[in-house]
Amino acid sequence: MTSDLKRSVNEHLERCELDEKQLRQLEALQTGAPNGLRRRGAMAGVAAALLVGLLVLFVPQWMGADRSWEIADEAAMNHLKRRPLEVRGIELAKMQPYFGELPFRLIDPSVVSSAQAQLLGGRYCSVRGVPAAQLRLHDPQGRTETLYQVPYDANRFGDLPDVDDGETARVVQVRGLSVDLWVEKGLLFARVRE
């Protein structure tokens, strides 16, 4: 049965003939189509690469200029973990030698100093992948606060208020906590309050 079908198809194909015009059209399709398709494919590839390049350059400026929520969320998450303190002390100056591996010196931020919070101690941590200090405090009502200090880099952290320029801290509510973000003396501060 299968051989009968093959024979019938072969006989039919042998009877079919193309005239000169049809033969030229078929040859043109065979030789011209791949080049045209390659050209279109190459142009589409170049256009896609340009689009990706533009997105890489401009999307961070549109979407990432304000990274406050991401910083606040990371700070709040670490605050809630309550990892053990690596060093204890009530004076920042006496704790400074412990934090000697940081590329900056810890400072008493004006915002916290005015709140009369008591320092309990600290530990190393990171904020958005940058080595930082995590300090634990108690406010006058006995609630725990966490204060992060890290060198400020606008490209990494986005635009944040600078209290040295008279701006006030940005407050972000996340995970049921209040996180104050500000820049002071070249450092980014994140203060997590319950």
C-alpha cells in the first residue's frame, strides 16, 4: 500500500512542469529570500540591542532615583532579626576602635543626639551591600531602636535628604516600623523605630 502511494506521488510530480516564468520566480525566491531575511534579522538584532542599551542607561534614573523603600525595608528586616551585639558600650568614642575595619569613622548624628537615646552597643553589617555599622539604642520610653551608618553614595542609595543642608529626614513606613533616612557629614543614616 505504501509503495503504491509513493509510486503515485512520483508519477504525479514527473508530470508537473513549470513554465519559464514560474521557474524564474522559484529561483528568485530561493536566492533572494535568505539574504532579505538575514538583513531583516540583523536589523532587528541591532534595534533590540539599542533598546536594551537605552533601558540600561535610563531606567535606573526613572525607576531607581528614590531607593528609600529598599533601604528602609532592609534596615527594618535586620532590626527585627535582633542579631547579638558584637560590642557593648554607651559611648560611641569608646566603641570606635572595634569598628576600625570600616572606611569611615562613626559619628553621633544630630537627629539621634537630640532624641536622648541611650547607646547599648553595635555590630558590623551592610546596607545595600556596603559595609556598615549597626548600633542598637534605647529611647527614653525604653523602646529599641537601630541606627545604621554607612558611607553615602548617591549612585547606590539614590537622592536622600542632607541635614547639613537644612533638610529633614525622610520617614518611610515599612514592616510596621518607622525608618528615618538622612545624610549627614557624608554618611547615610537609617534609624529604625518601633
